[in-house]
Amino acid sequence: MTEGDRATLELDLKQNHFELLGLPQRFRIDPGALSQAYRHMQSALHPDRFARAGDQARRLAVQGAAQVNEAYAVLRDDGRRARYLLELHGVAVDEERDTAQDPEFLMEQMELREALEAAEQDPRPLEAVERVRADIGARHKALLQAFEQAFEAGDLAAAKAEVLKIRFFERLRQEATALAERLEDRDLP
Amino acid sequence: MAYSDKVIDHYENPRNVGSMDKGDRSVGTGMVGAPACGDVMKLQIRVNDAGVIEDAKFKTYGCGSAIASSSLLTEWVKGKTLEEAGSIKNTEIAEELALPPVKIHCSVLAEDAIKAAIDDYRKKGGGAAETIAPVDGETGAA
């Protein structure tokens, strides 16, 4: 039996993303440790290592590599990692039905969107959009910190409320980025 | 995914876009948001002494279906009593606009928005101040 065979056969496909990559199951994550664990698992499961292994071992390795990719994609993204942690704690986030009604938060969303619209009309639109983007980025970061605090304190209801707010900011950031790209293209000759 | 003609019509010519004074006692404001798409919707109603919605305005940041859902809803609630407006179901909106399954949440948002606006109006005790003044000789003349 080769090294590769053993690695695959010991791979437990029922492990969660944190376990699979050998990382502590919490929100704060060490980006260096994450990418190192990812690269390590990727090379351990590389198809070349299983070129001469049996069919079953090869299949397991392919399956394992797919799971490692998925685990890495979820854990490296702050929002997805937060939602995944809630999921592991049995808290379902139904984005279709969980409509938000915190009027203050929604008013802030309206105002940030209006600010983006206004920035587009600004005499120096790119700089104006960058200011709104920086503002959005800072508020997004504060929400991630609020999530971590609530989650670490075991207040899952509060953590879920933050996760729903984070979704709005992810969307807002996408729109702000798209707007900035559009403005940059407009300035091209 | 193609939008239905009705969605496109409301999207290109949205009805009743605008704002009312939030502080006005006869105005109810409903704000809702959908995390799935980041849509934000503000719906406002002006209610007369008889409890009938005289005017409705909306402002929505979101996709075509969210804009169409709120535009259609403002058309529907005008002239309705609060009870009638509060019983509008998202399925009726989705059906009228022929929304595909992935856009059903836009109609849910519109239903939640009108309910929130009605709640806000009632919480403010909307219209209560006016009822203190006798409207005409009939009231209280037993």
C-alpha cells in the first residue's frame, strides 16, 4: 500500500469543513494556516499520486479533492464562513423568507444606495464612489466583528441577525465595485 | 431568464415612485429588505379618516421583479381599506406578474412592506387626533 492510498482511505468524508482542513471551528481564522492546510490537502489528494492506485482509492481521492475545494471556498469567505458556522449549530438562515425589518438598518441601506447614486453624478465620480466604498467597507467590517462577538458569546439569535445584515453589505459592495468599474471604463479613450 | 411583459412595463414605467413625510400622522411607512438579493423597499401609504388608503408611494433598490412588485402593489392598495390592503397575498402579486420561482421572494417583500406600513400607521395612532373633533352632527347625537 502506498502513502497516497493510506491518505485517501483515512479521509473521512463526513468531516465538516473545519475538520477536513484541520482548523479550529471558530469564526476567526488564520489566512496563512488556511491556505497552507488547503495546499497540503490538495497535494495529498492530487490525482498523480493515485495514478497507480485502485479504482476505489482514485474515486475517493477525487471526491475528497472536491470537498477540500468546497471547504476552502467557504472558509476563506467571511460571510460564507459565518453562515456555515451557524449551520453547524443548527441555525438555518432562510434568505428568501427572513426579510429584514429593522427600520434603522434599512434606512442606512437606502442612504448608502442613494449615496452611490449621487456619487455617479459627482463632478469627480470615481473619487466620490471610492469614498462611499470605503464607508461601506468599514460598516461591513464592523458587522463581521459584531457577528464574531455574538457567536463567541453563544448568542446565536444575535449572530443570525448580523449574518442577515452582512448579506446586504456583501451585495452593496458588489454594486459599488461594479459601479467603480463602469466609471473607470467610461474614462477610457 | 426572461422577464414577463408586465414586469418590464412596471420596471420601465414604475407607478407611484416617491416619498411622503414620515412624520405625518396620516402616513404609514414600511421598510423591508431581502437578504437573498440585498433588495431594499420602502412603501408609504396615506390613509384618510375612513381608514381608506388614498395614496401610496414606493422607493425600491433592487432587481426588476422587486421594482415591479412594489409598483403593482401601490396601484392595488389605492382605494382599499387597511383590512383589504393587509390581506393581499404575495402569491397574487407573483401570479399577476408571472414571477419565476427564483423571484418569488420579491413578492414576499412587497407583501411584508404593505403589512409593515399598515402596522406603522396603526402604531402612530394614525387618524386618532382627527376623530376627536366631531366630523358632523351625527356622531355622539344619540
